[in-house]
Amino acid sequence: MELLFLDKNFNVVKIIDTFMSFSWTRKYYDVGNFTIEIGLDDFLELKKNKCKYIYCKDFRETAVIESYKNSFDIQNINITLSGNFLEKKLEDRIIPVTNTFSGTSEEIARKIVEDFCINCDNPLFNGKLRLGQLKGLGSKTSYQSTGKDIKTILYDLFKNDELTFNIDYDYINNLFYFNVWKGLDRTDKQTRNSWVVFSENFENIKKENYSYDESKYKNYVYVAGEGKAQNRVVVEIDKVQEGEERQELYIDARDLRQEENMTDAQYRETLKERGLEKLQEYNKVEIAEFDIDTNSNLEYRKDFDLGDLAMYKSERLDINLDNRIVQISHVFNGSEENVEVIFGEDYYLKGVI
């Protein structure tokens, strides 16, 4: 595997294809990260040429080098570089005053990136960021924000529609593209895509760990906006599933204002979006974590990938779970490669509002 180390202007500084260890962790609902352990001579050359980024044609993501530390034994001194992927750069842009957006979550995200990262006084990536293709993803909503960074806003905005985004680097043309996307449905409830079942009985997983926690779970929300006493605007969100007891949550959202050109319906939609956003902190947490057997019937990137909705079965625990692949880590130690998968995160049970 060839890793291209680039300077701040994305010029190639050095190509490295041998290393002591290397991990590349891709995440669906957050920014991914990496670590790589290299020799002292390679590090000194990268440091001299002010290396900033790592690009690899085998991965969709491009990494930002943010820190390094040394380790040594009697014979060798090695350096471990670490950092996050390009998506973290959106953390460097803030919406400083109250802005309200309406449309699908994808349309809102593209508008935010266009206004605050592309057509602005200090555009990201030296003005080389572009909007990718509009895919028609997400549900209609209204969103209001003040003082948050763009990265946080986008992950908050997308969670309810189970969407995510990437900053894709076009190495050949030296351009960057903001793309919204959603993983494929590979459950047995559809026929468009091949099915994926992770199961010990199918001999495609190992080191299996499963956990379930509903101690913080809430399913009915009151979101209180502007006004006082009986005149306060309150939106109720009902997520109670059949057979569940009602477990209520109150959210004070008086910071969300009904602007002059905003209808009552749009304001209530903004309050609803805040409620759904906060409700993500009170989900049932259902996580399956395991290593993929690379010699099994499932091939990474061909049969499954990050973000795909797949099936997990544990015959011993009598568990059948449809959930999304939210994290995949490539871990290289010498010539050995492991693929580690986290299946599910703060499992969200959908209901009708």
C-alpha cells in the first residue's frame, strides 16, 4: 500500500509503502482518524518538508497530520503520526449569528457549506472546495443555528435521516468535493442489494462482543420555545413504540427564535428538529463489535462497506439485529491486516410523529 505524504499545498513530499504499524479508522457519524508508525529517517524528511496530509488511492478519505510522538528501544527510534480526516476542517468554520434554513437535510447542508466554506471571505482549501452532485437525500425540515461549527451542525442535521458526508479529494485535479451520501440497505427486507449477515454460525466474524443499554432511553419529548407560561410555544414529539411505556423528556429551546419572515409552521418545525437532535442523546444503545474473518464469505468493499445497513445474528444470545455499520478500522501490523467493525451506535427506533 502506497501512502502519499503531501505538504500544505497538497504537493507530494514523499511516498511511503513500508511502516511498522498503521491504522485507518473510518466513521459514519463522526470524523475518522489514523495512526502510523514510521522510522526516524522518514519522519525527519517529512518534518523538513512540512508534511501536512496523507493521501492513499485505496481509501476514500484523506488524512490531516495533527500530532506525533516518539518511541524507541535499544536499536530503533520510531515516530507515531496521528490525526483526523479532512472532514474535521469544517470545524474551523462557525455560523456566528442566528441563521435559519429550510429544505431537505441535504439541501440545507449544501447551502451551509456554500455560504460559510465556499462563497465566503476565507474559503476552505484555498478556494478549491466544490459541491458534489445533489442526490435528493433527506427529509424536509427547518434548522436554526447560532455559534456552532459547521462539522457539528452537519452531523446533528444528518443523524435523523441516517445520512453522512465526506470531503472527497480529487488528487488528479487538486480539487475537493463536499458529498452527502447514505450507505446501502443490505438487509433481507429489500431485494435491490445483496444481503449481508454477520454471524458466528456463518463463520465470518470473530472476537464477538455485544452490549445493550436503555438506562437513558426517552421516547416522548416536549420542546419549549418562545413565550411565557400558557403562551409558550411547545412542540410534542411522540416516538413511543407499540408495547412501550411512555418516557418523557423536556427540552428548553428558548434560544430558538421565530424570525420576522418565519411562519408558525416553520418555527414549530425548527423546534421539532431541535427535539429530534437532542433525542439522539437518549436512545437505546445497542452495539455489536467484532473482527471480520478476512477468509470468510464476505469481502470488504465488495459485499459490504461503511454505512451499509446489514444484519447481525447471535444464535447463542437469540439476537437478530438490523443496524448500520458505523465504524470500520484497518489495522496493519507488519504484513498482517485486520478489519474491525462496529455495528450500530445509539440505536434509534423510528416511529411516526
